[in-house]
Amino acid sequence: MTQPVFIYTEASPNPNSMKFMLNFELAPSGLSFDYPSLLATQEEGKASPLAADLFQFPFVQRVFIAANFVTVTKDDATDWGEVIYDTKQFLKIYFDENHPVFVKKTVESHTAILDTDTDTVRKIKTVLDDYVRPAVESDGGAISFHSFEEQTGLVKVLLQGSCSGCPSSTLTLKAGIENLLTNLVPEVKEVVAEGV
């Protein structure tokens, strides 16, 4: 890497997750990659040597990579004070030595608008991408569209990174995301998180 590597940490609403911010892009804007296990780091289209190496730390439970940050979720037994320095040093050395983040970069966004999407689904994806995603990313997580049931008005979303398993994610989902979507897209009646 030709530029110096700078890393700073930000706590997230999830006490078990820490956001490691970098001074360069790791993933294309709007894309995120969630690794809930070491096995997930090998999945085709999103394989990540960085995430796999982070799972070598015994306390690491989940790795999430987006834009210019990596969110690491630890186990309940470990205190961040005991491991934050080593994790940060590992990342610094990893990038100083120019190791790859991904085996192959994926270029498809989860909220990409498709030709087959209905007008309502297009509106939902636009709201998620323009209003919700930036706020969720600032907390070290990501949100992506899963599905919409026209007859019931139910929107299902996927929460990743620090949002997965976060104690305040239910409040954020109901008071924030659901409120915003029901106001901006009248066809939406309820929002739930899939696979949390």
C-alpha cells in the first residue's frame, strides 16, 4: 500500500461489536459483506482472506466489511479492553503488508433495483439505500432488502454487522426504519428483520 494506514475505532450500539475505521476503501460504496462464521469467509463471490484471518482470534464471533470499515463482533466473555489493541495492530500490519480484503470483489448490491421489481419495491429499496443505509453503516452495520409481501404490506430486511444481535436493533427497526418506510411508502404496513 502506497499510503500510510490509519485506523481508529468507534464503539457501536452493540456492546460486543467494534468498528475499525480505515483511511481507504475496502468495498465499493453500497456493498457490504457479512461473515457470521469462518465457513462463510469461503463463499463464492464474497470470499475474504481478511475475514478468515480475523476468525483466527478465538474471541471473534462475526466479521462485517463495508465501505471503509471492518466491524468485529466478539464473544460475551471477552472484554474489548483486553483485545482491541491486538486487533487494531493485526489490521495495521495486514494492510501495511498489502494483503487482499477479498479473493474476488462482488459488484452486485443487495438493494440494486431490478427490472422485475414492482414500483413499491423500487420505492422501498430507494428509501433503504438513500436514508437508512448511511445511518446503519455509521453504527458499523448494514441493512439490505429481503422481500415485500404486497397483500400484507410486510417488508423483510436483513440486518448485518453490528446490527445483527444488537440489543437496540429491535427499537431501531420499529421506531426508526418502520416509521420512515410507512410514512414514505404508504403500501408498507410493517417491517421485520429476517434471520436475526
